Amino acid sequence: MTPLRKHRPGAAPSLDHVRAVSYIRQSKRREDDSQASPVAQRERCTSLIASKGWSDAGHFEDVGKSGWDPSIHRPGFEEMMTAVRGGHVDAVVVFSLSRLTRRGALEAMRIIEELEAHGVRLVSVEEPYLDTSTPVGVGILAIIAGLAQQESDMKSAYVSATKDTLRRAGSHVSGVAPYGFTAERATNGKLSVVRLVPDPVEAPHVRDMAKWAAEGVSASQIAKRLNGDGVPTKAESLGESGAKRLASRRARGVSETVERPAWASSTVLRILRDPRLAGYAIEWQGRVPATKDADGNPVPGKTGKRVILRDDEGQPVQSHEALIPTDE
């Protein structure tokens, strides 16, 4: 990049020699022939920079990262903002505002305000009227950001409703199967559902944990036995996928770095308190995602708790084969 050039707060960017960087994001980690694929976004941003005669000062991207979830760490975005704060950037080019954020006008305006504080303009490929060097562009930005949030909220509501329908049909709806189970696809009427079935390797360990707990063995002692016997954790069993999940948690400050995944008393308790061991479907209550306050400081979320999902008559929804008898 070109040498550091300081901007006074609120200064308009120089149009004589514009150092432009591009930023792209896609929620799914895949390359395809769609207009919003990572390769298409990169090419469109590069073409816009070249057409304006600007200097291409770098490219940043986050592929496989949500623009809505505040708990998701976006290293490409953070690296770009570091370059902005260092005075190395005059313009940020995005494919569309939704690639920058889907969290609505307030979050978008916070980003824009920080860009403006460093004399950096924001330009969108898909929204050529979005140019924050003009008051009209800033006004249009707020409208577009609100529409992006509305689209995201509608999608979220649809996904939530679909998950609730599948959950009540006995389907495992998200994430890796809980320890002791594996997932397999099945049909329930007209619905395609994911059933939890006992895992031949993990299920015996869960039954051992339940047996030891019934005998009065503490969770910490159970964890010690499992570590001593070399029993792999779920993350270790998942291999590369499990390693990525751990890395993501560490990036968000959820867990500390360890040489290998190890059993802990909290893990044992989480497994033994899971209603799915008895074959029940679950829902989460009190779950709050981590966020940031107005100053950008992290605000921890709440993990919430898993409770038995009940039907309209208040009866527990039995969704799959139990590992532990319900009376236990």
C-alpha cells in the first residue's frame, strides 16, 4: 500500500489519487456461477476500481461468514478496518451493502461513521447511487440498510418457523448431533427430517457416564476417567470439522487454547442434562447471542438452557430412540 496519509475527522477523500480496497462476504463457503458468488464479487469490485482510475490497494473477504449474527468473527472485515484506521485507504468498494452488514441501518451507520472519521468513502457495485461522499448517498444508505435488515428478518422468521415445524415432526434441526448420537435423514409424511440415532462408538460412553453418575461419581471424576481412558470428545471425533469449530469458538473468546480437546466436568454435565438422551425433542430458552455495545466493547451473551419440547396438550415430544430410559 502507499505510505500513510493522515485524514482529519470528517474530511472528504481526495479524488486525485484514491487508494481503494474491496471487501466481499458470502454466508456459504462455496464458489458457484451466481452473481453473488465470491469470484463474481471479486471481479465486479476490481472492475469498478479500474473503471474509476483508482489504485487497487488491497482485497479483503469473509467467505462462510454471516453478516447478521453479531457473534460471528469476521477477520477479513477487521483487517480491512485496521487498514482504514491506519490511514491506508481512501475508498471501500463492496459488491452490495448486504455484503457489508445485514444488521440494519444502525449498524451500517456506525460503520459509515467510522469510515468518514478517517476520510474514507463507501461505494457499492450493485448500488451506484450509494456514495457516502454526498449527503444524498448517506440518506439512501439508511434506506437500503433498513431494507437489508427487513429481508434478513423475513428470512430469519421463515427459517425459525420451518425449524419449529421440523422440530415438532421429530427432526434434529441444526448443528452437529449431540454426543452419543449420529444423524440420518428420514421421511415423516411429506417432510424430510433428520433423525437422531445412537452412535455405536459414542453411545456406550454416554451410558457409562449415566451409570457412574447414578453411583455418585462426580462430573469431574467422570471427566478424569474419560481422559484417562483416551475417550475422544465430539470435537476430536469430527476431525478437521471439529478443529474448525474449536478455532471459531476461540476466536470469539469462548474457550481457551488446548493441545487437544479434553473432557471437562462442564462437558459431562452438559451431556447428562440433555433431554435428548431420553429421546425427547428440545427447544432453547433464554438464549442470547453475544453483541457489542455502542463503543464496540463485547457484551457477553447467555447460553440459555435446553428444555423438553411439548405439544399443544403439554405432553413431551418424543422424537427418537432414547439412550437412557426416561425414568432414569
